Amino acid sequence: MKLNNKWYPITFFSSLVLSTITVFMVLNNKPGISLLLLLVLITTFAHMIIGIYEVNNSKKINSSQKLMWTLGFLFLNSITGIIYLFHGRKKY
């Protein structure tokens, strides 16, 4: 299955924006936090899965780099997401 190249940036930025909004709502004790938190979890999980899928289906990345990117997405999600979005996707 081939994913459209636009899905990774959309899910990454959605996760980032929703996370920021949720933090401000928590700090100001606003209602509706649980719904936003659910949306943050869904978009974060989607951007992780799409990133891992793109990396593991790339023909230009060797197996050790695929392992590095996959572990990065699983354990350092935001940092890996930024690096992959601005550097890794162009290179691979």
C-alpha cells in the first residue's frame, strides 16, 4: 500500500498543535481537556505509524538505519519526528 506523502506532515503538525493547545487548557483549568487529549493520542500514534511505515518501506535506507529510525519514533517521538520531517524525508 502506498501512502500519499502529505499524511506524515499533516499528522505531525496536528499532533504538535493539539498538544500545545491541550497544555494551555490544562494550565488554565479549561473544560474539554479529555477530548483534546484523546485527539493528541490519536494524531501522535498516527504520525508514529506513518513515519515507521515510510522508513521501513524505503528502498534507500539500509536495515541498521531503519532500526534507528524505528526506535527513534517509538521512544523519542517528537524529536525524531522533527528530524525526520525536515531532514530525513528529503534524504530518503
